[in-house]
Amino acid sequence: MKIEPSKLTIKWMNYHEYKEQIQSFRQSIYVEEQGVAEGFVNPEEDSEALHLGAFYDGELVSSISAFFLDKKSPIGQQYGSASEWGRAVRYGMRMEAPSIRGKNLNGLLCAYLGKTIYEIIRPDRTFVLLIPQHQHLAKFYMNYWGKQFYKSMSEGDLLVCDGGEALLNQYLICRRTLYTLTRRTYSDVELPSLLTFLRENHRHDLVAAKKLAEENLYVAGVDLESELPRLSQQAAALFSLQSPIYDSVQKLPNSGRLLDIGSGAGVYLNLLSTHDKFKSFSIEGLEGSTELYLQAQKSFPAIGWHNGSAYQTHLESNYYDVLHCGFLFIHLTSPELAIEEMARLLKKQGLLYVVDVNDATFKGPKALSNVIKAHCDLYQGDRQIMTLLPEMARQNGLKLEQDFSVRVGVQSGDGVRELDVALNKESFLSMFDFVGQREEVSKDYWLAKQDAMASSLSMSINIQTFVFANR
Ligand SMILES: C[S@@+](CC[C@H](N)C(=O)[O-])C[C@H]1O[C@@H](n2cnc3c(N)ncnc32)[C@H](O)[C@@H]1O
């Protein structure tokens, strides 16, 4: 069967909906019940589970579920001590109608479930349990969810992904697989927001915002002492690029309250406060790193500073007229949680202004392009998030009003692309030196950079700006 994208819908289901769907699914098609640990739980009677289903022409054709286990469950008792148990998620009840086998639709569901559960719920460990007759499926699960730890038990096989590195690796595999599948086979399929589903189903307590309050990928990955002078220089250069864009924002009020989120040492926000459009605004900044927050406070005392997380700001709801985020989103693992928090802070019709680079727009020599892509696959933040942000914002009540793109690069004799800002090769390529700091791709990066320095090809990347309005 050839899958027509217009007939395919992916949906989250709660207990009642899933139970109803799965019963008619069982009646009509032979169900290969993969990954079910008989005797441990009764999956269909678990009212807390989350179910992700693919419907073709209105009929359920594939699904996968996530079950929340606590330390009282048989697995909890067998595995690990109660104190270190944490939030555990078991993936299971993977089902696929014979008519869609071989189309990787179930793979799409697995990858999306693994990615979104990590981003929105951030479990402490995940499990797959295989009854003895399904042991051959271990390979399938490892392909989608990582080569994690395998434990053979009398009841079957247990694949465990325990916190930290293992879970992060599982997340990165899911994200990479999802991007591959959505770029090729399933480019037109809309993936439903788990966050929206949890909100609408009164399950928002599962959301990881509080747990993520201490997470800051940016400061974890840089040496601030050497990074700060570069960041200040970059802030000044970026401000001159963005300045005309602020003049073109249509719905900007003349005055009000503006909050910048992820302000770093405050250099950019201080420049922004001098822009004509913002002169009558009361200006505040929020920064996650205490070190940077203290520095910003010391350098720019006229601005009101907060030390807090983009995921949980503890600031007043429905309070700000404008939110501004410069180069923050690429450093977030859970951008949708930040978007939800921003929608809470904004007044009705308030504006969210986001500017970020998008690595998916890089054009240039193949070797350099490949190593930038390899880095994207390794980095916990999403350096291509600008591609997804408009849809994510829409699902959280923010409407895209305007978008701008500035193409920065090196023009060569080939005259292939029009640039908005031409840089010399050295400056342009130094923008990517962070890639060389990742051990896994370091060698390839420095070689690719050397080749790019000698190349006569044009190279460029887009810095994108979105202006959203709160509905
Ligand atoms: C690349 S810097 C950008 C600084 C500034 N906006 C600019 O354009 O010059 C990203 C900033 O976001 C902050 N940040 C990263 N994750 C954060 C989070 N979850 N909550 C608050 N701030 C965060 C980092 O500490 C860092 O200062």
C-alpha cells in the first residue's frame, strides 16, 4: 500500500480513546502484541498511560504507548533501589497493521514518542520489556532507542536506559531518526504536541519545567572567561544587523514592559534599550547563569535583572508587552516548555521576538556542511529549531506575525547567492569554531575548515527572526 500523506493523522490518545480504538483494532486485524510484559502490568487497564496512534483514513493502523511506573511496580522492586528509582517510563504495546508494514510509520511513532517524552517529561529512566517470544525484537528497539543495557530476566528481556548519558543518547537517536523520516517519507505529516495534550487532559503535572530549572546547555559547554569577550563583540555586530528589523516590526507598541530572556552578560540588551523603538519601554532581563546575571547587574544597573530559568521564570503572568530572545532557543532541549512559559508571561496581543541562527540553512563546501550536520546530531540543544518554532508556537497560542531572514556569508566568484551581509572568510568560518570543540567531530572540523579556507565556493548561513503575537 502506498501511503498518501493527506490520509494520515497522528494523535495522542487518553485511556478511554485508546481502549475504544484498540478494541476495534483487535477485532479487525491480527495484532502482533510486541513488547508487552505479561504479568507485570495490564497495559490496557492503565489509565495513566499515554498512547500515540497513527490513523489512516480514520482507522488506527499503528500505535505505541508510554507507561509510568513507580517503585512499587514489580520492575521497580527488581531493578535498582527505591531511593534512586525516580520517574520511570516503560515503552510498549507497539502495534502495526499488516497493511502498513515496511513503511516505517511505527518507526516514526517510536522516534517521536522517545523525543517528545524526553523533552516534555524528562524521565529518570526508560524501559522496554520483551516477553521470551519477542526477544528477537531487542534489535529493533536498540535501533530506535539506543544500544542501552540489556538484562535477561526469567520473564523475558529488559532493555533499560538509565539517566544521564544513556538517556541523552536515546534522545539524540530518536531526534535524528525523526528528522530523517520527516525530511524524507513523512514530510507532510503533522506531529501533535504532547504538551498541548497534557494541558488539555489535566496532566500538566507530568511536565518537566521545574526539573529543568537548573539546566543550561550554553554555560555547560563554554569557558566563560574566553567566551565573554567574543560574545560582547558578537552582540554589537548582531545589534547592527537587527536594528533595521526592529524598525520594521509592525505591531510594536510605543511603550510598555520588555523582558529579554537569556541575556548573558547584558551587552545586547543594553544596546537594545538605546534603540528608538524601545526608549520608552521599561526594560528587564532574565539570565540562567548566576555568574552572567551578576555581571549584567554590575555592568548595566539601569536594567531590572532576574536570575532564573526560561522554563520557569517565577515572573508575573500576563504582564509583559514584549519578550525578546536572542540566541537562546538553539541552547534549549525543551523549547516548547519555554514557549509555554513565554505565552504565560505575555499580555494578550503581546509580542514575542525571537532571533537565532539556523544550521539547516548552511550552504558551503560539502565537508564543512557534513561536519556542521554531524555536530547538530550530537548537540543536546537543537541548532535547527527555527525550522520548527512557528508550528510549536502556534500550538501554544502564539501566531507568527512577521519573519525576517538575514543571509550572512562569504561571496566568491561563483556569484551563486545574494548575501545581506558579506564577511571575510576568516570571520565567517570562525563562527563555526564551536564545532571544533566537540571531541567527536573536532578532527573533521579543523580539516574541513582548512579546505574551506582554500575553497573558492560561496558560503552562507541564515540568521532568522520571528515575531509572534499572543492570541
Ligand atoms: C548565546 S547566549 C546569548 C546572549 C544574549 N542574548 C546575546 O544575544 O548576546 C545564550 C544565553 O542564554 C542563557 N541560557 C541558556 N539556557 C537558559 C535557560 N534555560 N534559562 C535561562 N537562560 C538560559 C545562557 O546562560 C546564555 O547567557
